Amino acid sequence: MRFFEKLHEAARRNRSLLCVGLDTDPARLPANLKGAAHGAARFNRALVEATQDLACAYKLNFAFYEAQRAAGWALLEETLRAIPPEIPVIADLRVAEKARQWNTRGNCGLVVGATHPEQMAAVRRAAPDLPFLVPGVGAQGGAVDDVAANAPMAGGAVRLRSPQGGFIINASRSILHASTGPDFAEAARREAARLRDEINVALARVCEDH
């Protein structure tokens, strides 16, 4: 199954355009996992288990894992094994040449921040057919309503309710660090559910306008 087919199916199944970023910083692990054997892997696994029915994708920023050298690559492998095979994984490589290679297979899009909606609208006009991965919602100041108004591709209300509408919203820190205590997985699930539902409500308003 091609990437966007898998993404569309996961979004439909989980009623979600939320991508959870697993940009795990070992220095910010909950106290009960700091210094524990495989603490970061246990943290990631618990987050995936808590959010796998709320997310349409997971994003892994390879820079976080590469910085930890051999231990980071081992953590990356363990994290990938924890993600259900029916949920797509976005590799945040930030390597232009690799992106160009992947784009020949229809697997690439654009990262467009949520904090400047007028710029997002301009990028959408310039790239009407490329999907957006949108960070910056929440603590960084971006608003879900602005994303829903400016990120979708043209195509009508039906497409706005799926990744075929042109975007998914990424959240990392607000979910990963929703709690610093042993209840981190439950807190992550609550935040993921809240954000997923906020996205769906915003999309419903846009659909009504269309």
C-alpha cells in the first residue's frame, strides 16, 4: 500500500488528521523513566499504545535519534517496531536530495508552519496539489482554525475531512510532555484526543462554509 493510501485509511479509521511527533529528548523523560533501562524506548512505546487509535501518522525527527549515536539508532528501531504497521510513519530527514528522490514516488509534501496563516495561504496558492505537514499549533501560537481555513486543497467539503484534503497537523511536545509524572501516557492520550477533536470541529465549520 502506498504511503498516502495508508495515511488516508488511518485517518478514516481513527477520524483523525493528527500526526504525533515522537521527537523524544532523553533529558525530558518522566522521573520514573530517567536512568531506567530502555527508558526512552518504554516512553515511546507507551505513547504509541496510548495514541494509536487517535493518530493518523507518527513523525520521527531523525536528528533527535542521530544525536544519541548508537543508542539513538537502537531507540529508533525499537520505536518503529512499536508503531502498528497500519499507521504510516513520516521520516523527518530534512535532506533535500532525499526528498527529491522520494517525490518521484509521490511520497513528499511540504512542511508549512501554522504560526503565519497568511503565508500558509500563499504557499497553498503556489502549491495547490502538494500536501502539507503543519507544525506550530498550540504552544508555538498557531491556531487550528487558521490551518483549517488556509491549508486545504481545493476540492470540496468531502475531501476536507481526510488527508486528501491536503494537510495533517503535527504535535510533538504538547503530547509527549503533557505530564512529567508516571501518568504521562494517560495525559498524552487526553491531549491527543483533545487536539484531534479540535481539528475535526474546525474542519466541520469549514465544510459548512463550503
